[in-house]
Amino acid sequence: MKILDRYILTTFVKTFFPLFVIIMFILLLQTIWLFISELAGKDLDFSVILKFLTFATPRLIPMVLPLTILLTSIMIFGNFAENYEFAAMKSSGISLQRAMRTLSVFIFFVGIGAFLFSNTVIPSSEKRFINLRKNIVKVKPAMVITPNQFNDLGDINIKVAEKYGDNDEFLRDVIIHKKAARPGNFTVIKAVGGELKGNINSDLITLALNDGNYYKEVQQNSPQKRNRLPFVKTHFKKYVLNIDLSSLDNVDMDEQQYSKGYNMLNVNELKDQIDTISIEVNKNVKNMTVEIDRMIGFEGLNKNIKIIDSLSKTSNDTLHVKDHFNTLKKIQIYQIASSTVDGVLRKLNSTQKNLSFKKRALNKYEMSLHDKYALGISCILLFFVGAPLGAIIRKGGLGLPIVIGVVLFLTYHFIGIFAKNSAEEGGIPPYVGSWLSTCIIFPLSIFLTYRATTDQGIFNMDTFIQPIKNFFAKRSSKSKK
């Protein structure tokens, strides 16, 4: 390696790593602030908090690494231009492309490393991070009750409108869903207020409810009785629930229960999961079609296709079908038709909700797959945006380059967020949501690199001003004549 290449690479690396650590520290503080409610008041060991921060760090790399490359490129090449080092290089016959060659190779390997990191380390750390959060929640479940949302507490799901009192032991507007062996919410308890009572040395938490209603659906074995939808409803002035939390005392912080999230899988696992969900979606659509055909008797209609064709040729109802039934039979026919239509509509609505959920999940998995490739490409492209931009503005340090770099990255980042949100809802294809921001900066990197290597500014103002000057010069010369 030549002295010039070593000097440029060393200067870049010396700026890159401190800036990387600073940005990572800032975003890590933001992560702590986001999850402070899960950590505060849980009496956690320092080792658990250290694990939390360690597992949360890799998930920040897709934001920290591209931003660091962009800012470092602008700062370093801005310093070279400001201190006339580029002028000295050009006087020695060294062009900007030659000066960027070593760093281009370095950034290329950084991009490959970013892909490998996102394919191996990030899924593993994300899996541990999610499971650690779930396990932390179990440490003190009485503190998990967050107002205005359902909270899993022992064998119940509880939602409260407000907590108040010295220790937040009093609850207002309580809704409880009791868990059962069969899936579904069959027991619901609503109360105006309640109070949590517990003992430090006890595994039981007592929940005393005041002035409410107890509702329970009764499961019948007979289909006729089941169609009547029997239930039990009771009003109470006071109702006491004892919640056993003994199974939650000894929580293993290293327990791994969740492993199927779209952020927890590598490329091969994502491809397998995408194929699995796609097969399920196609199977559900096929089953829905078969079920609706069976409900409306489509197969029976196909057997009489010749009769239907002959009937379609006549303009009038020559058979007078409705004249063959009395009023009671007509009412029964209309009721059967109405119930069939209702059944078909319910089937369509339930299938549509299920397919919508699965398609959103499928979009997330596909975007996660493309994001792993887009991360490495974006690192390379942002270098070819930052390096020529620094050479053009000819300003280094922590002032103007930081402002320009942050504005560019925020624009790039927000475009990516909006595109992914749209792709998740099905507005655009998932691969477009992952690659849109990268595709936008690609022509920008070509434009800036071309302008910098040809010693031009970002915009040549003479191109716009000179025609205006020529216009007024011609008008003034004509007026003088």
C-alpha cells in the first residue's frame, strides 16, 4: 500500500470509529428511554441490564453504520479540500478517483460485512432481546398493568382506565378476560373499581373488585341448545380474585421461547417462512372457494348447465317457478336464501381478515429479507454520496458537514420508513419498500461523483444566470440603437 493510500485510509478510520461510538451511544440512550418502563422498579441485577443493552445494540447497526459512513466521508474529504490537500494531489497528477480508490475497496468490504452481520448477529441478538424483554415482564407482574391496554397477569388479561393511590394499588374501570382451556374470551368481568392487595412473602395477589358484572358464555353439547347462545350474567357489589404467581417467581432470563419473528431469522429461514406463508395463503383462498361453492350449491348448478343455457335464451319466465309454491314454501325458500347469503358473507369477511393478517406478515418477512441486502448496498452508495459532496463543499470538521449529512440521512431514512409502511399495508410491493430509498440515492451518488471528479459544483449558477444577462444585454443594446 502506498503512503498516500495509507494516509487516506488511516485518516478515515480514525474518524470513523469515534463517530460510530458516539452515534451508537446516542441511539442506545434513546433505546433505554423507550424501554425504561420495562426496566424501572424491577430490582434487576446489573448483569441483566447489561444483557439488555448488549442485545439491543446490534439492532441499531442498520441505522448507525450508514449514517457514520456518510458523515465520515463528508468530514474527511471536506477537510482534504479545505486544507488544499486535494490541490496538492492534483498537482502531483493524482485525481479524485485515485484518492477514493482505497476507501472504495474498504467500504466494499464494509458493505459485505454489514450483510453478514445482519444475516447472523442481528437475528440472534433480536431473538435474545425479545425473549429477555418477555422474561423481565414476568419478574414483577403486578407492575406490568399499564393503563388503557390489556395486560397478561397470571391466568387473566386485565385492562384498567387508571391507576391511582400511593402505590398505584387502586384501579378504575376494570375489564378482565379469564383464560380457559378452549380458545376465546368466554368469561368477562367488568367493574367500576378495584384494589390490588399483596404480601411480599406471598405468591398470591388479591384483586378486590367493586360494583361490577360477571358474564360467562355456557358451552352446550347439544347443537340445538348451542344455537341459542346461552350465557350467565351476575351483578356483584364485591368480587375477589386470587391470582397465583408462584410459577413466575423463578424466571430464567436466558429462556428462549420466541424464535419466529421476522427480525429473528436469517436469509435461508426467511425464504422458508415466506414459502410457508405463501402456501398457507393460497390454500386458504382455495378452501374458501370450495366452501362457498358448496354453500351456494355451485356443483349442482353445473350439472344442469344445459337447462340453464336453454333458459337463458328465453326472455320471459316461461316456467313460472314461483307459481308452483304456496306462500309458506316461498317464505321458507326466501329464509334459506337469506341464511345462505349471510353465511357466505360471514365466510368472506372472516377469510378476508385472516388473509389480510397473513399478507401483512408475508410483507414483513419479504421486507426483512430484502433489508439484509439493501443494508450493504446503501453503505456503499452513501460513501459515494458523502465523499464527493465533501470535496465539493470544501468544508470539514463538525459544523456544516454534520448538518448536511444529517439532513441527507434523515431524508433517506424517512423515505425508507414511509415506503416500508406502505409496503406493509400492501400499497406497494415489499421489495420496493426495502429498496426505494437506496434506489433514490443511487443516481444522486452518480451525479455527485461526476460533478466532483470534473471539478464542478453541485449546481453551476452561471448556467441559469448567463442567459438572463444575455437577454437584458440584447434589450439594452437595441434600446441604445
